[in-house]
Amino acid sequence: MKQKIIQTALKICEKDGYESLSMRKLATKLELDPMAIYHYFDNKEELTKAMVRQVFDRFEQKTLIKFKNPKLALKKYLLGYWSLFIEYPGLSLYLIKNSYDGFPSVVSLNQNLQDLFNAVCSSHHNTEKVLHIMIDFIHGNALAVSIIPKGKLKNSKFRQNQKEFESSLIYLLDQFIKP
């Protein structure tokens, strides 16, 4: 039941935005008494942490494949992060607007990114600044794609945007990565 609650909460969040998610709305969608949700989660904040943990843990499992080439690993990780943002824009926007320090999964993601950047960026670059530039680039591009209603974004148009994004990402990375 806990997983069903999390999945339904994610669906509500992505359909109507994070701000529209309430325990009462969630209970109605699940056809449960609102108090039943509180049996599993003390409050919306605890539910949100569970949602974030599930989404980011799945992301980590899919993207943290050990590559011998750190540059390739970084590119795959950043592309995976872009895809995650597009798949979960409501939750992602919530995390961007709020401090992520309370979400261990997001802290872990940022640490992994920092480690990958440190492994591939030229020593004369400020890797933290480069990381922020890349993350802002990903957020901006993913936000532009994610606000298009899913029914209007055809697969071919999405793939075209993905290819354009990948090309731009590779160009930016090549500006900072060691030869």
C-alpha cells in the first residue's frame, strides 16, 4: 500500500503540480479514508521525502553504471538527470524552488555529480561553478520541454529536442573537460 500511495502521489504531482498535492486529494484518488494515508506517512513532507527517494534511487540505479571513461559516465549521468526532470517536472520544480538539503537522495546526486566533474574537468576550472552552469542548463532545457502538454509533444519532436540537447550538452562539456 505504501508504494501505491507514493505512485499515486507522483501521478497527482505530475498531472496537477506539486502544490496541488494534498493528503485529502490523494486519499480520494485512492478511494481511502484520509486518515489511512497517515498510517503510512505522518505528513505531506514525509510523503514528499519518500517520493523523492524513490524517484532518485531509481535514477541512481539506472545511471550509475561503472564506465571506465569518466567523461562518458558524466555525459550519461547528465542525460539521465535531464530525462528525470522531464519525467517528473512537478517534483523537480518543487526541489528547485526549495532547499534540497533535507533530501538525502538529492544530496547524493549532487555529490556524485561533483565527483564526476572533479574527475573530468580541467584543474584550472572551478568545478562547482561548472556544475552549477550545467545543472542550470539542464533545468532550463528540461523545463522548456516539460511544460509542453504530453499529448502535444510527439515522440519525433521529443527525440529531436533530445538530440539537440545532447549536442549542446556535449559542446558545453567539451569546453570544461580535460583533453
